[in-house]
Amino acid sequence: MKAFGLQRRDVLRAAAAAAVTPMAFAQGNGWPSRPVTVVVPFPAGGGTDAFARPLAAQFAKQTGRQLIIDNRGGAGGTLGASAAAKLAPDGYNLFMGAVHHTIAPSIYSKLDYDLQKDFVPISLVARVPQVVVVNPKRIDAGDFKAFLDLIKRNPGRYNYASAGNGTSHHLAGELFKIQTRTFITHIPYRGAGPALQDLITGSADLMFDGLGSSAGHIKGGRIKALMVSGNKRNPALPDVPSAAEVGLPDYTVTTWYGLWAPRGTPPDVATRIADEVRKAVQSDELKAIWANQGAEFPNLTQPQFAAFIADEIKRWNQVVKTANVKAD
């Protein structure tokens, strides 16, 4: 009987251990005990991908666990965001969004998620300037002045590709049109990757892209950069003038990428994830990749990132109203 009692207790203990939920396990020191999935709400080959994949590789080196990229494109990144918001908050599901997701609330009238309520902000991962890039076979312009003269002489003739309605690419194009008093036709895509491919092949004329996804193609000669936004040149493209240099001092559009977790993710796990991201981005390997793509790492705490998101939502709401932008 005694032996049976001990055996029964062992069975009960084993059953209790098997009943531990993923969330309960995640709250322990064992995180991560298995691969972590990060939803990237754009197709492969875009700016978000350009930072998510090196981050995933470094994460694996640090933790011994994979960071699996799950690309879910569509509707300016909002479809992927919607899917990510509904994933289990167990520390094994993350979402890598971008500036586009602080623009979306002002563009789309019916979003089935709330960026501030349905997610836990983890870390701002990278920030890059917007760059005006053209297909040199479609737009024959030696510099920005020649380009501006060309599109002013031909209103409506040229088009610009974007990562989708309500993305920073879209808003950057509309602001450019307002400030230069030009007209260029907007063509939305399902992400920066497909848009860039059409720009490279000549199906699109130009693009207002984040430097992270364009840098390699610019350096490879497949597309040509004419201007970077802001008031200073970017170290990754020292020969390309800034917006201020070409007479557009108020053209300051940047693209940034950040990491979130679904609401309900245990705070200690969220903090651990933030620490791993900070460690990864400050590694020599990722510092070199970020520099090559003209990016900087704003080392914000989680509360600072949350405040940054709130400010960006307000700022882009004003831009959308000024530019009178609507989802096409």
C-alpha cells in the first residue's frame, strides 16, 4: 500500500507538471524554452524584413532558440497586426510593426485592433530616413533639381509605388506633392518588397522608401537615390543631398520599426524580451548591419517606447488631416 501511495503521488505530480500552461512556464526562468514567432506584417524583402531577419539571427545566437519570421502582408500592414493581436500572450508570439501602424488609425475607419490597447510595447528597433529613389531607365534625371523639373513639366505622367495605403511611403509621397506642388500617381502595393521589385524592373517610376530596404539596391546601382529626408546627409549615402539642401527644409519623414507582444504577455517576460533585443542591436554584428542601412537604434525603455507611440499617433493624425489622405 505504501509503495502504491508513493507511485500515486508521483503520477499526480507528473500530471500537475503536464498541466502547466505555456504562460505559466513563460513566467519562469526557462524562457525561451522553444522557438519564438514574430509576425512581420509585410511580404519578405521590405524594410521591416531587412531588420527583422538579422535580429532573428542574433536572437538565436544569444538564446539558443529560433526567432521564426512569419510574413503576413496586406492592407498597409494592418492585416498582420490584426492577426498578431489575437495570438496567445505566452511570450512566444511577437509582432514587428513599423511607423505605418501609428498612421493606420487615422487612415482606416474600421480596425479590429488597437495598437495601444491590444499590444505590449517592447522596443524601438531601428529608425531610418525616407529616401527618394527612382528607376534611372524610367526617370532620366542627373540630380534632384532635374528630377523636380521633369515631374513639374509632366503632371500625372509619373507614378510612385508604396508599401500600401496609410504607410509612411504613401504619406511621404503625399507630403512631397504638397511641398513641391507636383502631381504623381500613387500605386499601393502589399508591402515595400513587391513595390521595390516593380521599381527595379521598371513597372514603377519612383518610390519614397525607408533607407533600410533601399540601401542595398542603391549601392548595387539598381535604383538611384536623389534625396534623403531631413536636414542632414545620411552616413550610408554621403553623396546624396538632404531635403534641406535641395530646398525642402520641412520634409522630415522617417521610417521606424518596433517590436510588440500581444496584450497579457507576462511583464517579466516582456522585460526579458526587451533586454534580449537591446543586447542584440548593440552587438557588433547588428551595429554594422544597421550602419550599412543608414539606421540608428534609439535605445528607449519600454515606457519611453509607449510614449513615443502615443506621440507618433498624434503627429501622423495631423499629417493625414493636412494632406487629406484617405485609404484608396
